Amino acid sequence: MIGEQIYNFAEQLWGINRSITGNGVRQTLQLIQRHLPNLKIVEVPTGSKVFDWEVPQEWCVDEAYIIDPEGKKFCDFKQNNLHLLGYSIPFAGYMELPELTEHLYTLLDQPDAIPYVTSYYEKRWGFALAHNEFSRLKKGKYYVFISTKHFHGSMSYGELIIPGNSKSEIFLSTYICHPSMANNELSGPVVQTQLGLWLARLKERRYTYRLVFLPETIGSITYLSRNLKTLKKNVIAGFNITCVGDDRSYSYLPSRNGDTLSDRVAKHILHWTDPNYRKFAWLDRGSDERQYCSPGVDLPISSIMRTKYGEYPEYHTSLDDLNLVVTAKGLNGGYWALRNAIDLIEKNHFYVSINLCEPFMSKRNLYPSLSTKKIDNDVNRIMDVLSYCDGFHSVIDIANNLNVPAWDLYKTFDKLVGENLIAKDDANQI
Amino acid sequence: MIGEQIYNFAEQLWGINRSITGNGVRQTLQLIQRHLPNLKIVEVPTGSKVFDWEVPQEWCVDEAYIIDPEGKKFCDFKQNNLHLLGYSIPFAGYMELPELTEHLYTLLDQPDAIPYVTSYYEKRWGFALAHNEFSRLKKGKYYVFISTKHFHGSMSYGELIIPGNSKSEIFLSTYICHPSMANNELSGPVVQTQLGLWLARLKERRYTYRLVFLPETIGSITYLSRNLKTLKKNVIAGFNITCVGDDRSYSYLPSRNGDTLSDRVAKHILHWTDPNYRKFAWLDRGSDERQYCSPGVDLPISSIMRTKYGEYPEYHTSLDDLNLVVTAKGLNGGYWALRNAIDLIEKNHFYVSINLCEPFMSKRNLYPSLSTKKIDNDVNRIMDVLSYCDGFHSVIDIANNLNVPAWDLYKTFDKLVGENLIAKDDANQI
Amino acid sequence: MIGEQIYNFAEQLWGINRSITGNGVRQTLQLIQRHLPNLKIVEVPTGSKVFDWEVPQEWCVDEAYIIDPEGKKFCDFKQNNLHLLGYSIPFAGYMELPELTEHLYTLLDQPDAIPYVTSYYEKRWGFALAHNEFSRLKKGKYYVFISTKHFHGSMSYGELIIPGNSKSEIFLSTYICHPSMANNELSGPVVQTQLGLWLARLKERRYTYRLVFLPETIGSITYLSRNLKTLKKNVIAGFNITCVGDDRSYSYLPSRNGDTLSDRVAKHILHWTDPNYRKFAWLDRGSDERQYCSPGVDLPISSIMRTKYGEYPEYHTSLDDLNLVVTAKGLNGGYWALRNAIDLIEKNHFYVSINLCEPFMSKRNLYPSLSTKKIDNDVNRIMDVLSYCDGFHSVIDIANNLNVPAWDLYKTFDKLVGENLIAKDDANQI
């Protein structure tokens, strides 16, 4: 099961302290590069203008912890990188519990979870911890120590182009800006890495593939600001890859348009992967499709997910881990749903029948020589497929019309091409 | 409550004997003119050709009554103008009950109601009375006296143009040809008068407003025959205003097209005014939309009503009164539904996002500086609205997509315009 | 009841041994010619190339039977032509039961039925018989005698053109290649013959009619290969006529397009003939629409049927007979559904209103002179019809909008034309 390899890679990336900038991101990209040697790591200097935004300062963490009145260290960044508020400024000093409490973040309704908290665009320091741990804190003097740096550095992202026969592109995007959380986000980069491996090894690719690993929001905005023209010209489909690691459900979130090739493929694949998959709406969005599908950008990007961000209790807490939430089986399902979707885009041709009227199948041994009352389903399927080979129905359309998964028809199309009964005619392809 | 002012005006107009021509119409128009001084009263001479029709003779009533064998007067026009058949010819003479009965109209299934009966295009005389009163009539000689006149005069209607920034027009039409009945019709002219007052007082109007008060059918046909070219060129939306005075339900009747701006506005407003509003079909029509939406005329006119004509038991009888059927509260609801609809047409812009990608909201204090698991609904709404500002979604479309009343979004649009994040772009406006 | 005449003609054709070629087809066509003297019988030589196919050899049967060990003749072709495998090669010789059994065809689940079996494109001999009869066969020597001939002859079909005012054509097709079975197929040619009689006798026809009687599949392919250009240019609607003889249900099978004039007519007529009619899908097809609607051919052909082939137990067996399955009443229903459909195509005009606004109906005595609370339904219907006479609604569209059968409106349209209120305007006709 390929999910196990993916899981192993997730374990390697688990402990790294990722944020929107900093060494955690670089380290993550370098580990991905070991599998995908052609991955280009791009550095964008602090202060670069990207549309309405500006690339923020780089952030580095040395150490961070609190010492309680009894001298015991807690909220130690080394123990769990979620303890430190994301983008926390440095601080060192003593204070009483009430003052400290103003800098502590907990979740009352999930008292065992460390919440994930960040403050990218306002200077703050703070710690996150389980509410149960917080409740046990006693009166007295606490010592806070945060050694972090903000400086004019750069923001890093990774980009990999895998060329195909056509300049038309499939765009895959995932993000690498969250510390140790598994379904959101680690499942995304590890599944995308595995997809990159598969794509790079294919003997032939109909389309060119563009894979990016970048910080959410600021990363995708930066990438768009530098590549918009090319993307708008070439990208015919793509997916934002996130939350593909648990084994509880399959989910779909549409592009803003709602009926792009990515949407049609995603709906087809998910329907035949899990008929009870969850369909979300554009208003439920929350990841980089917010940028990719924004007015004027309008890329055909949808999301194929397992359990969506915000829809599972462990989301954005320390409970979103590699033991209970994300599993090899969950990653395997996420990987195959996306791989099947990409495979279908590759195979989604329009065909035309070479003959007028039904061809004489008997001479090709594709029709029973004895005509009786019984109907042969395989023969029916061939004739049904043929009846839609008019240059206006794609493979997805035909599979939907026949109410079968597209992959059940790949051999039929190959056989009909082999018998010289149909030919590809992608002139009507969008 | 503005409904009370409207109700008071209805009381003033109540006793006037309106018909399709005559002094009752003129008197009604003059009273409306007191509120809307710019109202132009137009007289169209008897015999004028209007499309396939001809303006009929003017009709005046002096007095009309019957005296029973015991000398008692009944069916007295002065007591209730519904007693006299509309457009009755003059008559004076004695007759026995059986002969008289041929000229009497009652309702068996509503024995307390005087029915509303007219004979515009065939010469007749007659009286309408409650069936219970009719049943008590005894054998003997009756004296009938009807002093009316038909003569070459004119038909009157009122027209008010309230100019706006654009030559494009909103067309409001109501009718003034029924004697003392409250929901159908008096609620129409009194609500339209109040709307005219509101519109005239607005500091700025995006659109020009055209308000007409005219006899149903012959009046609207006459008006169209004289203004068709202008109306077809300028009118982008409008409403036929009738049955807007009771408090039992809200109703919608579509234009023939069914999906004009008027229809989309009416459905949106009514849905958020009363989710159980009644949706009628074009085949249920029965007022001046029959002319405004007829083939070749095709104006975008729908109807926003309270309880529709023909759908309440008191309809077209003396029971449709200002005590039980029409109330200040009912009028208030009808007025606000229409005013909200007009307000929405004024505000129904198309907006475009000024930035590519989501703008950097934090620097505008439109985004929380601390990112936690909780989602702020106000922030979400702003981002949702922004995501549809692509020049192809109107305010109505966006409100429908977000499943909220448009009025909940007016402030959001204003704020986004104020922050220079979106701009009006009505090029796609129909 | 016209169904009785149709039934009588079916009895005449019943015993003939039809196949895709041979004298049975010719004999059938000659009997049809007695009713339709202008029917042209066309012979296509064996070996003619027709698209991907070739016209097969002609097949003639002299006699065929088996003699059992006790000297008793059974499976006698003269008793039931279904006993002989269609296109059986000649054979004469003795054999034991096990060897014979390899050439016998029965139906386990319908032990009293002789199944219909053919082998057009592979050389075989064989017999079909009831499984109950087969079970009684004893060990011993059997004598098989089959006297048939395959030779270079021709395939026959019939074609009848009935000219109309327009070159645009209605295409009716039925097949004549099955031996003695009643609903599938004999009902088809006999109903089509009766439709031909009716059409030929009409004083005036708006459209030209093309009726073909041909062997299924190879016949329609042959016909298309010789007439494709003309058919594609002229045919605006048509029906494949089959299974129109039983009285159990009505059925509809769409064209591949699904929304041609033929489809809209068929759905309208069937809805008002039997609201519970069965709607099949393109994937349920199985007759000559497979050719007529194939990619690149794309004729607007749907099917109006009684109980569809494959959907009744007697299908393709000796039980599909003229006693139980097909009845005069069943044929009558099939005939009228098709005739009503053709009649509707003839009458399916687009009309435009001659006046702007509603016309003044009172002066034409089309409106009650006394206006009361009651609504006259006939008047309403006239006004409703008029309101849709805008040149964009066909008679079918208007009938669908009014939710009435089109035939209920024919008089209304005639009256409105007679009053010079509407005029035909077929410019928008597809």
C-alpha cells in the first residue's frame, strides 16, 4: 500500500517548525527535494510587493518556554512547537499569573488540546497550552523566555514543472506553513510529493504538470503575482491539495465557477470512490482556492479532500496528529482519489465514430453470432459507448451517461481505437 | 407606522364613485394631486382610437334608487355606489317584481354582500344588492329611478414623472376605476401615492420614475398606445400595484417573461419579507400586466401584492371594505414590500474587485490580527461578498448566493467601496 | 374501430416466413402494396457495400423438420416458422439425441415457448422448440431434414413518398424481417400501412411523408447509405414504428438528441394519451433508431410504442401472438397515438398576435358583456392562448404552458385566425 510510504515521509516532516517564512519551510522543501530533485526552491525577499500585500519579515525561533513558580519548565517550544504563538516576538521577564494569562491561549471545549494560534500581522508574544494544564497553574511569579528573531530575509516556496506533450498545464498546489499538525496540513505536501514521483516516472504525459509547495495565502498570492499570465494561459485544471490524510470521509469543494474540468473530474471520481462523499460549496472555502479562483484570477481549481479543514474536532489543535487522525490508509485513499482524477484528465478525450451507422461488429468478433432473447451486457456497453462517440461527449460525459466509473471504460475506448472504429478528436475540448 | 397615513388617505377616497370614466376618476386624481403636485391629469376624448379599442363615452350618475310597494327606498346609490350597475343607462318607470328581478344582481353564496357588477360595452340598466335583502322583497309594483348620462366627454388618467440620474425608468402603475372597494382597488392608488411622496423627497435617484394612475384595461391600453416607444426604450423594471392593503398574505405574480429584473427583485424581497409568500403564475394574471406584458409590448412588469384579487372571499363585493379587509398594518406591509423592492433596484449594482487576489484586510483592520480556530462571521461575509465582485454578479445575485436579504449587505458594499476595494461596474447590467 | 381493420391485415401477414432477405419479405411488401399502390419495392443485390456492412446472401426455405426414433415428425417449419433457426444452412442426416441437442434451442424459464433464434453472420443449422417438448425426447436415432438455400440474390425493402406542400419531410420507418411474431414485429408494418392510407387520403399535407418498410439494422443501414444526404436535408421529424399492438401500456424512447421535434411531440401526445406512459432512455434503445440517430446521421427519430420490445415476457418467442398479446384494441391505441402525433406536427404552427395589447373582444362577442365575480373558463383560455402568440411559442409550447392537450386548442387557434387576431409565423420553426 503506497499510503505507507507516504506515511513514512510524513513522519520525517512531522517535527519541523513550519511557518509562513523561516528555516522550517526551507528544511521541508529540502526534504521534498530529495524525492523530487528538480524541485526549484525560490526565495522572495521580505518587503516584496505582491498585489495588495507585502512579503513579511522572516521569523526564526531559537527557544521558548515558561518557568513556573516552583521552577518547572512548561510550554516548551522544543516539546511541541504549537506551544509558541506563531510569529511571536521575543520576550524575557518575570510576571504574576494574571499578567501572564493575558498571553496564554487555551480551548475551553477541548481542554486536552493545545490550540494553533498565530499573529502574523500584529506584534505579540504568547503561548498556547491545554486548558487542563492551564487550570493547574498556581499563583506566583513566572519566568517567560522567548528567543525569536524577525528580520529582513525571505519567504521560500518550491516549484516543480514536469513537462508533457502539451503546453497546457495541470496545476497542483499544497501549503507548507503549519507546525506539527497532520491532516491540516502535513497530509497535503506528502501526498503531493508522491503524486510528483508518479508523474515524473510516467513514460508519457499528455499535459505539463506544475506542482507548488508554498505558504498558504501569502505564498499563493506571491506565486500568482509572479506567474499570473502563464497560469491563466496554460492551466486547464488543477487541485488545491489539503486534508488528504484521515480515513473518515471524502470531500469536494468546488472552484468559484463550479463547473470547470477540475470540478467535473472531482465529482466523477469522488462519486465512484465514495457515493456518500461530502459536497461543499464555494462559501465553505478556506484555503488557497480563495486566491486561485478570485475575480480576475479565475483558475479552474477545485479541492478533493478526505475530511475538510474545520469539519473535524482535532482541526487546528495538537490533536490533529499522525497517530489517530492521519493514517497510512487515509493517506492512501487521498492519494488514489487525486491520482485517479489526474489519470482521468489525461484520458479524457473526445472521440468520433469512424463509420456512419453502427459498424458491422460480427466480422470483428465483437458481437455474438447467435441472436437470442438474452442480451450480452459487454456488447451493449461497447455499442452504448460507440453511440456517444460524436466528438461532443468526453470520456467523463460518456461515463456519466452510462452511470459507470470512467476507469471501467478505458479498455473499451482502447479496443475501439484498436479496431479503427473511433478516433480521438479533441477539437471540442475546453 | 406609515400605514396609518396611507389608511387615512384611503378613508378620504373611499366614498367616491369611480368608474372607467367620469367625475369620480377626476376627483380621485385631484385628491392625489394634493400630495403629488406635479401629477399631470390627462383627458382622452371619447372615441379616440387606442390600438384595437376606442375610448368609451363618459358616464355620470346623478341619482339611482328603487321604491318598493310600501314606498320604501332601497338600492340607493347614495347609500352605496355598488348598488348601481356600472355604466347603467337611465331609466324611470313602474314594474312588477318579476320584471324588476331581471335587472337585479345578487350572490347566492354570499347573501350579505352586494356584488360589484358592470356592463361597459353593452347598454343595460340594473341594481346589485345583498341576496338576503332581495329575498325579503314582496310582490307588488316597484318604482325604478336611474338618472345617469352617457355623453361624448373624455377618460382621465394621471401621470407623474420624477426624474433621476439616468433616463432609464422604473414604471409604477395602479388603477382608479372601481367604486367603494378597499383591497381591490383602493389600496393600490393610496400606496402608490405614498411611494410617490417618498421618491419625490429622495435627495438622489439613480433612475427616473414614471407613476400612472389610470382606469384598468382601457386606461393602460390607452397609455401604451400613446407612450409605447418611450416605455419600451426606457423602462427597465416596474410593478403593477394592486391588492396591497390586507394583512393576510404576500403574493407575487410574474411578468410574462418571468425572469426580468422586476421578477428577480420581487422574488428576493418577498422571500425575505415572508418565506411563505404565494407564487402565482402568468396564467393567474388578471390586471394591467395583461397589457404591459402582452406580445410586442413586453414590459418588465411584475406584481407584488398582499392577498391577490380573486383569492379572498370579499373580492369584488361590498365586503371588501376599509374595516375588516384593509388595515393600516396591511397597507404598511404592502408599502414596505414595494419600497424595499424599489430601493433594491436603486442599489442593485454590479461591483468589481479592484485588487487581484484577496486584499490584505489586516492593514485595514477588517481582519482579526489573531488567527484562532474560531471563525468570525462578519469577516467571512465581507470575504464572501468580495469573492463575488467580478462584474458579473449583481447585489441581488450575491445576496441570493449568500442566502441573506440584500438589505443586510448594503453596509458591506458601502464599506468595501469606502476602502477602495471594489468599484461599481454596471456594464453588465441588463 | 379502425383497430379491427388493422388487425385483419395483420392476420393476412401472419403466417409468412419473413427474414432479412427472401421471398417472405417480398410477399409482405406486395400485400402492403395492395393498400398503398405507390409503394416502390427496391431490390439491393447481395454483396452491395453499405457503409461498414455488406448486403448478405438471399435465404430461401423449402422445408425443414426432424423425425423422431418412432417416426413422428416434429419441429416442422410448416407448422411454425419459428422452429427453424433463422438463416439455417441445409442439412440432411441421422444422429443420436446428444448430437442433435447441440442444434436445439429452448427456453428453460418459458418451457411452453418456442424461442426466436437467428444466425445471420455465421453458418449454422438448428431448430427451436418448447422446452417441454424437448424434455419428452427419448434416446434413439433422429432424422434431420433442412432444405434451405443461400444464394447471390437481393435484399428487398419498400419506400413510399407522399408529397406535401413543403419539401420538409416526416419519416416513418418500420421493419419486416421477423417470422410469425405479433407485437414485435407485425404490429409495426400494419399500423404504418394504415397511417399511409390516412395520409394519402388527406386533402392537404403541410409536409411530405416518407414511409419505409425494411429489414431491421441491415435494411436501415442500407437505406441510409443510399439516402443520407436527402434525409439529413429534409427530415424534420419521424418515428420508428414498432411494438404498437398490445394493450398493456404506452411507451416512449427518445432520439439520441432527446429534444427534437419528434421527442417533444411524442412526450406531449403520450402524456395526454396515458399519463402513466413509460419513459425509456437512449440506453434502452434496440431498434432502427440505433442507426437513424447514430453519430453523423443524427435524424430526429423517436419511438412511440405500446409495450416496448424486451419489456414483455412473450417477446421474441412464439407466445408473442395475434390472440393474447396483440389485439384490435391495442393496435387501435398504437395507431391513434401515432396519428395524433403526426396531426400535431402538421398543426404545430407559431402564431403572432396581430394587435398590440389584448384585442377588444366584446365587439367580437368573445367576451361576456356583463362583468361579474365569476370567471368564464372558455374566455380565459382564449386570452391565455393569445398571450402566448408572440412568434416564439409553438402550439405544443402553448399547450404545455396551459397544461392541456394540444387537440383541445386547435379550435381556439382556428377561431383566432378567423377573427383576424393572430397569424401564422413559422419563421422561428426549427
